[in-house]
Amino acid sequence: MTKILEYVNAFVWGIPALVLILGVGLYITLRTGFVQFRLFPRAVRMFFSRLSGKNQQQGTVSSFQALCTALAATVGTGNLAGVAGAIAIGGPGAIFWMWVCGFIGMATKYAEATLAVHCRVRDQRGELVGGPMYMIRHGMGERWHWLAACYSFFGVVAAFGVGNATQINAVVGGINQAVMSFGGRETTFGNLLMGAILAVLIASMLLGGMRRIGLIAERLVPFASAAYLLLGILVLVARADALGDAFSAIFHGAFTPQAVTGGAVGSLFSVLRIGVSRGVFTNEAGMGTASIAHASAQVDHPAEQGLMGIMEVFLDTVVICTMTALVILVSGIPIPYGEDVGVILTTQAFSSVCGNWVSVVIALALCCFAIATVLGWGLYGARCAQYLFGDHVWKRFVILQSVTVVLGAVLKTGTVWLLSETVNGLMAIPNLIVLAALSPELARLTKQYKHNLAKKSAKGGTYEDFHQCQPLRTVAHAKVPPHGGAGAKSGQDHLSPEYRPAGSAHT
């Protein structure tokens, strides 16, 4: 069984899939006029404005809370362990291609967030819900409903594995590592106890719905990320004389890896493949999952949340992943090229500069990121289950998630990881299809947003003036069908006529 899963996993995450993800990202980049570069300054200004609490809107969650929820599921073990593995397998040059993947992914994530807000509906709890399944359902017509159901099914399965059991396993491992550094030891009872405590905590968070998840993510993610970045800055300051060599190794190794790795990594194609695959793994651009969180934000134009999607990839890949890579490269520790090392290499890099005490800090940071990932993926899985079975499934899903937390704390998760990672990759197919299909609508929304920006600038208007001038096609009061979920057959979607795209059912 494991061998079959390994074969399927290698195919799903193989070269064709990566080419498809990057190809759609490049297509969106061209279709929107390089939106990730042209609107990046505004995205940065909006990010700091929302970070400071200015211009917040009242809705299901604020724009910044939606961003933090998306980052909660994105920032995690990939930023610490994934980057270390990329350098070891592909050499420092893999980081360059990870950056390239990140900049392309910024356009993809912009599209996902923008279209998710544009195609969202309101459920019976009064919360705004959206994501690829709603984009497919309300953007591509009735004959494509099966594709939305497939995405939701894949999302439910992945939420129990990649988004839960494997993350909890990492949390327990991190806590045990910290305990053992003080002379303690790992026990089955201790793991079970940690699993039970984490299950209660996570269940209480998820039962509060999107509002509570957004509030927790707003506090947890910035704190954990800032603490990790501060520690990284301390290392870079202490090894400032090695920064030039680190960047040289990255750029030189991107095209001539054998010169940097001593021949251990001698293929440019291998370096490119590793950099791109780890980039997709860490920022999840193309998976469509983050759009589920972004869809809940109350904004005045869909493209506004699209800008937060740009910042999500930038912060995850360009900022946090780069920090990890530079710390490893400037630390001076020997890198075992050709071996798929994990967070151990990252911990050794920090410890070589700051001392052994930092291993406890790294373990705790890994725990915070992993818990945040469980929280974010818990939302994604619940939304997918809600789409398939209706609003009433939320509490039942949370109970199953809690049971999985306990199991993840005491069981080995190798097979679970393979299965959930495979279906996680399969989620990209429906998402990329709908992104390509709705690219004309995305281009229209982007053009409209740019026009309104120019209009505001010409009039010298205020922030409030700008957000009073544009019409939106999103219907805030649409309802999810109350019986059987949105995936079931229903005679009426409760959407007003002006929302329906041409060619869809009930026009």
C-alpha cells in the first residue's frame, strides 16, 4: 500500500504538475498586467495599514485577520524544515528558484483571493464562505459542479493528514525535544496527555467559527513570525561578514550548482526542480486552500483582498524562507549535500551562533507554527465538509479533527502523510482549472480596481472617497442551500440574478 502511495505521490507532485502550477501563474501574471509587481507598493501600504488597525471593516473577519488565518495554514514546517531540505538536496541555488516560484505564486494567490471574495456566499451561521468550490459552482456553471465536489472531498481528506496528524506529530516531537534538552524523556503517556490537551484547545478554537479562528490567528501568527525573524536577524548581524558569500552562493548555485556544492549537486534541472517544488510546498499558491480564509474578509472590492494574497506569499516565501536560508548559509556549519535533512539543520545553524539554548526556542517556534497550521487547515476542512454536507456538519467535523489530534500525538504518520500529501496535490487541478476559466473576470476586476485607484488619485480623494465609488457584483446575502449542502442537487441556489455568470444554471 505504501509503495503504491509513493508512486502516485511522485506522479501527482511530479514535473507536469509543477509546470502546470507555474504555467497558470505565468498566464495570470500576463493576463493581469504583472499585478504582483505593479500593485505591490499598494499591497505593502495596505498591509501595514491593516496591521496598525486602520481602515478596518466590520464583517465576518477583518482583511488582516483573513490574511493571518491564511498565513497560519501556510507558515509552518516548510519554512524551517523544507528550506533546509531544499539547500541540502539542491544546493544554495534552489533558494533562487524558490524566489522565482514565490513571485509567480504572488499572482496566483492574488487571483485566488480576489475570485474567492467575488464568488462567496453567506451560510446559515451568517458567515461569509468561499473558496475554489464556490468559484467553480458559481463561476463555471452547473455542469462543473462535480469538479467542486472533488475539490471539497480532497480538502476534507487533506485536512486530517497534512493539516492535522502530521502537524500534531511535529508539535509533540518539538515539545519532547525541548523536554529532553533539560534531561527529561519521551513517554507514550506524555504524548497521549499532550494530544488530549491539544485536542481540547483546538476544538474550542474551531467551534468558535471563523470569527474566533481569525482573532486567534491575528495574535498567534504575527507573534510567532516576529519572534522567529528577530532571532534570525540576531544571527545575521553576528555573521554579517558572511552575508555577501551567502548571496553569491545562491545566485551562482542557481546556474552552476556543481561549483558551489563541490559536485554533490551537479544538475541545473535538479536545482530548479527542488527550488520550485519546495516553493510550491511552502506557499501553497495554486492549491486554492488560502482562498477559503480570504473569502471571509469584509472588503470594499475583491482585489483588495487579492493584495493581501500577494503579501501572504511575499511574507511566507520571500521573507521567512529567505531568513531560514541565510541563517543556514552564514552559520558556517557543514551542509550534507545530497541528503534530505529537515529541521535539524536549521536548529544546528542557529545553535552554532547563539548556543544550545536556541534549540528550545526553535522547537517552540515549530510548535506554534504547527498549531497554527492545524487551526487554519481545520477551517479549510470544515468549509469543504460544509460544502459537501451542509452547515450542520461543522460540529461533527470538529469532533473528528479532535480525535485525529490525539491519534497524531501517539501514532506514526508516514502513510497518513503520503495519502494526505497526494490528495493535497490533487486539489491543485480543480483550482487551476477555475483560475484559468475565470481569468477574464479576474482581469475585469483588476482593471476596475486600477481604474478606481486612478480616479481617486486624480480627484485627490481620501481613502473613504475611493471606497464609495465602485460597484460590486458579489452578493453578500446569498445563502448556502440548507439541505444536503452546496454539493447536493438543489433547485435553487438563492443567488440574485445579477450575480449569475452567463451560461450558469437558473439565469
